[in-house]
Amino acid sequence: MSEVDMAVIKPEMMKSYIWLQTADGSIQQVEQEVAMFCPMICHEVIQKGMGSSKNYAISLPQRVNPAMLSLILDYCRFHQVPGRSNKERKSFDEKFIRMDTKRLCELTSAADSLQLKPLVDLTSRALARIIEGKSPEEIREIFHLPDDLTEEEKLEPLKNTTDDPRIRLLNRLYAKKRKELKERQKLKNIEVEEERVDDRSVDDLLSFINGDNGDSKGIKNSKSKKKNRRRKDQQKNTSANEAIKNHNKEPNGLNQVCCSAEVGQTVRAGVGATSNLHDVEDDIFDNKNELDDGDIDDEIDPALKEKIDREVEDFARRLNSDWPERMQEILSFGHERKPVHFSLNGNGSLRRYANSEQR
Amino acid sequence: MPKRLASSLSDEVLEHVFSFIQSEKDRNVVSAVCKSWYEIERWCRRKIFVGNCYAVSPEMVIRRFPQVRSIELKGKPHFADFNLVPDGWGGYVLPWITEMAGAYPWLDEIRLKRMVVTDESLELIAKSFKDFKVLVLASCEGFSTDGLAAIAASCKNLRELDLRESEVDDSSVHWLSHFPETYTSMVSLNISCLGSGEVSFSALERLVSRCPNLRSLKLNRAVPLDKTANILRLAPQLVEFSACTYSAELRSDVFSNLAGAFSNCKELRSLSGFWDVVPDYLPAIYSVCSRLTSLNLSYATILSPDLIKLVSHCPSLQRLLVLDYIEDSGLEALASNCKDLQELRVFPSDPFDAEPNASLTEQGLVAVSLGCPKLQSVLYFCRRMSNAALVTIAQNRPNLNRFRLCIIEPNTADYLTGEPFDVGFGAIVEHCKDLIRLSLSGLLTDCVFEYIGKYAKKLEMLSVAFAGDSDLGLHHVLSGCESLRKLEIRDCPFGDKALLTNAAKLETMQSLWMSSCSVSFEACKLLSQKMPRLNVEVIDERGPPDSRPENCTVDKLYIYRSVAGPRFDMPPFVWTKDEDLALRLSP
């Protein structure tokens, strides 16, 4: 606010103080030049003629409680003085920003509601610095945030398939069932596993996969059927980018130089690496490293698995019943030649069609 | 909706906070905190890096991040640089450009590495993105000057055009002239890979003279010396410059013109090029040397005495690329003069000669490791090494984060003791706790891999050749290296057991390359069956792997994780478990 602007305002408003009221009801008066540093207050004064007296105190947004107001006014009081150097201002800011994270969040919100952009930037940058370099768990603790991503979403943060909370519920149910079965199976097989020494050769592993370890033909078929279905589901069930990850930063963004001579050892073909493949004792390899993750479903009792699949299918059908319009939307996209169908995992086709939601 | 606490921040405020968080790693962490942060983050993500273009589909990326402005994609695996990936393997960018053309009208940056880019892709880029600013094609191929002409003609706000190390076909189009006379926005231009016919010098001069913001200019080899001086005089504000062919004999007028031009360039910090340079011309750049932070002399066949003189003029040097002509004496001079050195790359001048043609040994590297406290990144080709030297280097420089040693002859032992280099590299991984990239060479047993598995917890990329004794070596690496993303192996006795035992690990990595190892096709099929989120590609130009005896090993194996499923653009020499994969469409 320059002197010229001030002069245009009606004389009645040329008081030295502005009256402000916080959400708790308390009213205070603040030096005009300090308060007017906040665009929101400035707007109230000029456009609406508020703040001139106690009865006409400007109601501040809810997020500006007395403590935050005090901080903000300290900030304004310092910065509204025109003569300060950049160095002084920076130094003040650095000291000003030192507070616990909770207050920092409150301050950011309060400054935002008063549209005080320089302070919003200052506090936002400070929050960004707090967030950088931490793990999701640490961040949740600091900001008291809920741990509400599914196990799958957390493990592979970039694989989250859908935006629809109902589909996520479905995923969660499925994941929970899989976990339960894993526990149950573990308890059942504990004796068996202790006996099993894993010295299988590749051939043994192959035959195990193909179900030649004494199981009935029925199970063998259902196993491969399950595998195929699971493969399809896995492909459909996953989305987004697993490979989006850390970029290997090189200094100054410089890349490898292609010197025609940069071939080194890799060019030497046929120089005999006479390696002596000595026999490796297979018990060196831990049991638990042995094809665990991919194996789970193959060890589950097929009847039980069918039951789960049916449950999930029921659930999906229930969800679908109130989606007639949604279905229409999806069908009208028509990118894919395959028909839309709600298979085992209802989100399979949805993922392809679901367009970005309007915000 | 998650419960909101009194101190919680609104979506708008959070988005503002996130705008100050730009690193890929931190953005990914933010998206994993909770559902609301995931949502907010995905809408305000502007930059995407995809390390393997087949790990995800463009549709998936677009769905999750609807407002991207900048994308970086990488295609072929690293060993493609050594001609180990046959032509036609893949890495086509057109499907990506096609999808993004519709979804991201405001996309303004595309950076590609080792991808096949066609003129059609370039024309589509030129047509689809109104505010296009940055195009980087690193080690790409498949396009011609026709495509470049389309870019030049349409992209009015183009700021960066960088074709580093790409192969460009000459279609005889004077593409540089397609930049309209009104175009003035160039900031960075790298055409060092182009042949002589592909650059019209007069068009180049006109372009340079009307782009006042030009900061980086890397010309191709064919620009003669006197023209170099002219260009420099037109752009004294340059920060990076790639000098060109130096003429055969010293002419004083050319020399003084060049020296004068260089002395005008007060902002110059990085020089490269120097093809066929005659040492007598080197003093022409002395006026800028004191400010130089980066010097690439890897094409310059200047010998040690001249190199020493040059280096002694560059006390601010942070990055040096040079041939082994620098010799141990030159590296010692470097160590005493250049205390700010962070990165050193020494290339072999004649890698195919059994006898060394330059006196470069392990001593040079030891000297630099001792004298340069900020040294972080090393790429070193040499013919002899000792464990003692490696241990010394490790102890001197625990701050190394990239260490790539290439002892030229495979299976070379410690020249002092005759031992393998297990202990030496073991010391490197033990002391350099922040090591993220490592290349091994020389005689190595399974022991070195045990050390690597035990100590190299931050290692992200490992390159191995002609090393190890058995599957145990590979097993140590796969089971121990927690941060491993890329593993590339050639000519090592690693086989099925290590691979299958650590199948789950492979899904946590970006990719694994194994060529001339001992992996059977059966194991590949098995792995592929067990791990549906892995694409297991057997690259074999000899014919179907099935047609050979069971115990025959595959030629090349490339395994990478993917949420996009098997790709549809595989050439006939790539084999996967799906024999009935009739969906082999031509690119």
C-alpha cells in the first residue's frame, strides 16, 4: 500500500489501527500498515470498508487462531518496513521459520487463508525440506497421516491400479484372503517344510511346477489353469509404472562420452575364460529364497481358492449392480476389441477404460 | 476420506509444498505416504523418468499422471553400446509419441536414450506439441535430417536440441535452414554427431548470430578452424563449446584469430571436441583455461608433455576426460594442480594392441586418488593393476560413488602377486560406502562377489565380465546387494541355479543382462512362468533355442520387470516362453 493509495481512502478510515477478530471470538487491534500487508485484510478494508472499529472488526478465516495471527503479524511487521536489505530479510526468514512441524503446518494454512504469498512460499519450502529424504513411514509419523494405502500399493507405490475406492476395496479383500491362506498353509506345512532339504535340480523344479510330484491329474490341470488366470490377472491387475524410479544423476547432467575407443574388455571375444565350474553344494541356498513369492498360489488348496474366487466374484457383482451409467461410459470408449467382462478381478477391464477423473 | 487433523493442510497448500519437491525419489516417496497425498501428487507431477520403456505402457503413465510436461525414456540396455544388442531388438518411441500427442498437448520436453526414433516420430512431435522446448536424443537412431527439418520448422520455442552420439541419416535436406528467420530461442545445440554434409555452415552462422541466449554449442567435426573462430565471435556468451577439427600446420593468422575469439568468451566453462588437434594450437585456449570446469580431450591425440602443460593451466577443473596418452606423469600433474576434480575418465588410445603404447599404469590413478579430495567418479582403462593399488585408492577416496575399472585384457591378475583382484575390489566396496556404480575387470573369483554382496549396500549398477567361478558368485550379488537395479554380465560361468533361487529379487530390479553365460532355455522358461511380472527375453540369432540340445545355453538373456506385460514388437530373434506368440507385429 503506497502513500498515494492511502490518500484515496476516505478520511474516516485513516485510523492507525485495524480491528481483527479471530474465530474464537477475541478481537484485537493491529497497526494498520502491518495488517494491510496481508492481501485478504487489505481487501476487507478497501472493498468492504471493514476493520475501522471494534464493531466492524474483520472476521479472519477459521485457520487463523490468535497464536498464528501473532506469528503472521510478526512477519508482516518486519517485512512491511521498506528499507530492509535482502540479506536482512533472508536472515529474519531463516530464524522465523524455526518451529516444530505442527506449528509450521498451522502457519502455512493460516498464511494461505490470508493470501500472504511470500509467507506461504517460505513455509511451504520449509515443509518441503522436512519431507525430502525421508521414508513414507517417517512422513506419516511427522504429519500424523493415516496409513491407508493397501499392502500392495505400499510395496510397489507406482503400481496402484485404479482411482476407484470400490475397486481398491476389492483388491484389499483379495490381498487379505491371500494372506490368510498363506498363514493357514504355513501352519499346515510346518512339518513338511522342516524335512524338505532343497537340493532340487532344474529338472526337479520343472517337474514340480508341472505338478508331477504325485498330485492327481485334476490338481495338475487346475494348477495350470490357475497359473494362467493369475498371470492374466496380474497383468490386468497392475498399472502405472514400476520402473519409474530414481534417476541415476550424474554431476552436471553429463553423460558418457562415446569415444570410439571405449570398448575395453568387452570387445575381447573368444579369449578363453576357462572357468572351472566346481560343484556347488545346493544346501548353501536358503530354503526361503526358493521361488517363494511366485509360488504361493500353487500351493494353496484348489478348492479353497475356488471358494475365494467365488466370494470375490460375488462382491464384484454387488458392486456392479449400482454402476449402470458407469458401464455405459466404459462401453462407449470402445478402444479395445475385447468385450468388457467382469472376470475374477473386476477391475481388469475397468482399468483399461477408466478415464482420468474430473477433479 | 481420511480424517483431517487440525494442523493438516489443504490440498492446494499440499500441492504448493510438493512443487518444491522435484527429485524423482522424493516424489515417489510422497505418493506412497497415504491415499490423499498419492492423489494430489499424481495430479501435480510434471516430470517423469522411465528407465526402461518396456516396463510400463504409455497408457498407464498417462492414466496415472495426467499433467506431465517432461518425459525421459530409455530403451535398449547399456550393453547395446558395445554392439551386444542386435539391430531391430526394439526400443521404438513412436507408440509413446502417439499416445502422448493426444494426452499431453502441453508436453514440452522429451529426452530419449538408446531408442529408435523415426522421422515420423519427429514429425509427430513437431505437429503435436505447441510449446515444445527440449529435445534430447542420446545414442538414438532411425531418423534423418528430414525429421530434424520438421522440428526446426515447427517448434518456435525450441530451446534445446541435443543429438549426442546419435546416428542420423543424411537425407540431403538443409535442415538448419528450416529454422525460420524469426526463430531466436536456441539455448543449447549439440550436433556433434552429424556428418559433414548435414550442416550448412552459413545457416549455422545465421542461426547462432540471431540466438542471443545460446549457452551451449557443440558442433560437428567438419567445421574448419577459421570458421570456429567466426562462430565464437558471434557467440561470446557461450558456456559450453565443442571445438572442431584443427588444421594440420600452424598458421599464425589463424592462431591469433582463434586465440582472440576465445579470449572474448568470459563465460566459457566447458570445452570438448578437439578432434585431430595439433598441440601448437592449444595455447589458443589458455585464456579460458583458468575458468574451465570441464574438459573433454578424449578425441585428442596429444601426448603427455602437452597435456601436462594444458592441465596446469586449469586449476578449476572438475571433470576431465582424456586418453591414456596422459600417462602416469600427466595424472600426477593433474593431482597436484586440480584440487577440485570430481570426475576422471581415462580411455585407451589403442585398446586392441596387446602392448601398451602409453605409460599409463595403476600409479596414475593412485596419484589422483591421493591428490584430489573431491574425486567421486572414476572410469579408468589400463593394462596393469595391483590389489595394493586398489586398497590404497579405496582408503584414500572413501567418497567414491562411481568406480569403473577396465583392465583391458580379460583375466589379468595382480601384476605384483599374481593373485586375483578379489581383495582389491573388496576394499573398494568396503570403504566406499556410497558406491552406486561399479564395473569389475581382471582376474576375479567368487570371493569378490561375496564382498560385493556383503558391503555394497547402496550399489545400484554392476557390470561384470569374465569373472567368477560358479553360480555362487551371482547368488552373492543377487542376495546381498539391496539397492541393485541394473546388473549386466557377460562371459561368466553363472547359470540356472543362482537365477532361479533369486527369482524374486529380479522383480525388485530394473533389469538383468546376461550374455555368453551358462543359462539354459529351460530355466528361462521356468523363470518366466514363475514370475509373471518379469519379461524374460532370450536373444538368439542362431535360431529357436528349443531346437538345440537341452543343455545348450542361451546366447543372450535380458530380463526386466514390467507391468505392461510382454511386448508386441519383438523381432524374430527374441524368444520368450510363449511359443504361440503370433503377435509379432513389425514396428
